[in-house]
Amino acid sequence: MIINKIGQLNEKLYYEKLDNGLEVYIVPNNKVNNSYVSFNTKFGGDHQKFISSESGKMIEVPSGIAHFLEHKIFEQKDGIDALRLFTKNGVNCNAGTWKYQTSYLFQGKVNYEKNLKFLLDFVQNIYLTN
């Protein structure tokens, strides 16, 4: 794990790239009794052309697909809306899509590990209907 000091803030940034390519950044702050966790993908509104993993050919998807998927990902196979589950677990949840990324996040004081596990699970194990 790489440790970087954050200038005049007297904080440290911990960074590690996992074997699966996920980049993890952690900035502990013992001055607050709260957590803020953001899961960011490198997929945003400007990404419309891809090489298909099945055919190896270039494909183009409709404009707005990243934002559509941002909302669709909140739907779970068991019918539970992820936003409601985070609220039930005592934290605020949100998401946003920009030109080059989509972010999913939660913020709160309770159930940190439970909410972190759920965030990682629902973003990485997408349930889509036809």
C-alpha cells in the first residue's frame, strides 16, 4: 500500500491497486464521527463506443446509456431498491454520472462494514432485465 501525505491538512492518503484492477483510496480522519465512501467507475456520458468482448467488433451504444445504467443498477434481483436498503441501514446514498465516470456513494455514521459490503456487491453484481 502506498501512503501519501496530503499537504497542509496533516492527513494521509492510502492507495492500493488490487489484483482485479480496482483502485482503492482511503483517507482516514479521526476528527469526525462519519464515513464517506464512493465507488467510481470509468464509464460516463461520453463513453458510447466499445469493443465487444463477445465479437471483438466495435459497437456503439445510445447516448445516455451510462446515466440509464446508473439508475438501473439500484434495482436488485430480489425487488429491493438499493437506495431504500441504504436508508434502512442508517446512511444516505446517491449516485451521479459525468462525462467520464459514474459514482455510487454512501455517507453516514452507522453500519459502515455492512454498507460497504452492500455497495461493493450491488455495483459489481448488476442485475438487468431484458
